[in-house]
Amino acid sequence: MTGRTQADSNSPASSEIEARLVRFVDQPPATPNVQYLRDEERVRALDHLGHCDRVLDVASESGVTAGTDANEVTRVDFASAASDTAEAVLGDTVSDYALASYDDPQLPFDDDSFDAVVCIGPYDWPFLDIDALTAEIRRVVAPGGRFVFSVPTPRSPYFANGKNRFLTPDETTALVSDGWTVVARDFVFQYPRRLHSTINRLPSPFQYPFVWGAQLATTLLTRTGRAAMASYVVVAADSTA
């Protein structure tokens, strides 16, 4: 294992954040309508990632890490308990486990260490310095390497909760405007908040038609570039020399 440096304080705020990070790593089973979003993000991200030699996973849900097609996978988390949970779930499918601080996310890796980086979920977190993290990802990914990440938009049914960060599709793309070339944007559809909540209360068999409808909508939004209707954006960008 490499880079095991603990950066979190012992304040109540950081303890609450650490608990959230641990829950995110190994998520419990969800209703079909909720699981749809997790699956859609994961499948689309891994499709854009493709096969790589050396991949860095930045604190994604463990299913993303497990599905990565690479000769060598390194994972970095933002709390020691989250890293321990990831190691318990993923074991030796990950070559190395590392730690960074969420409020000052300096990645403990040399320049150009990876062919690709994937980060599905953490850009949602309002306590994570995503500008600093994106700059660090640019530093550790080799020229021509790929970065795949996702961000929720204000159209998300979770927007009213106020617990996450939400960016417009244009704001999301702006994160990788310097030193990157955006090669793909997938626009993931979710139902509006009230309908989303109603669907979640249905018995699972009755949720599947809505899931299929959302999958079709995601395909159509992505194909036609209708970013304004997206609840999540999955971005793939290649680093420039």
C-alpha cells in the first residue's frame, strides 16, 4: 500500500464527512429507480475509460473501481476509514490504496503516473475542492491520458436537498477547459423530484417501466446533445501535451 497519509482533523464536521465518505464507498442495495442512476453513471464512465494500463480511481463507489478494465488500478480516498472500507470490499483487485485531503486534495503521486483517471461521485461533494482536485488530476495523468468524471446538474431530483454540489453542463465542461480536450459528454436523465419520489415508493416490479423510460431518455439526450434536460453529466476529457 502507498500514500497512507491521514489529513482529516478530529472535528465533528470532519467526522460527519468521514461517515459520509465511508457510506459512499460500499452502498447498500437500492430501489430500481435509484439503482438506475448508479448503473448509468458507472457503465457510461467505464465505457469511455476503455482498457488502460494504469488507472487511478479517485474515491468512486466501489462498483466503479471493481469494473475498471486496467492492468493496474490505484485508488485514492479522502478519509482513512473510507480507504479501509474500500480495501475490505475490493481487496487485491486494487494494486495500491492511497489517501488525500478533501479540502486540500494534493494527490500523492508523481507527474504523469497514470494513463487514465476515473472519478464518479466525488464531484457531488460540496466539501471537496474540485478546482484543486482537477488540477492535481491533470498533473498525474500522462499527456493524452483520459479523465472521466460525473457531476449532477440543478435538474437533479436531489437538488432541493441542498446536500450536494450541482453544476450546469457548461460549468461542468469549464472544469476541464484548461489543459484538456473534451471528447464526450453523456447526459443522464432522471425524473423530476415529485415523480422521482413517487416512483421510489412503488413496488420494485412497477418501477422498471420508468427505469426503461429513463434509459431511453438518456440515450436520446446524449445522442441529440440536449444538455439542458440532463440531471447528471458524465464527461470524458483527454489531457493535452
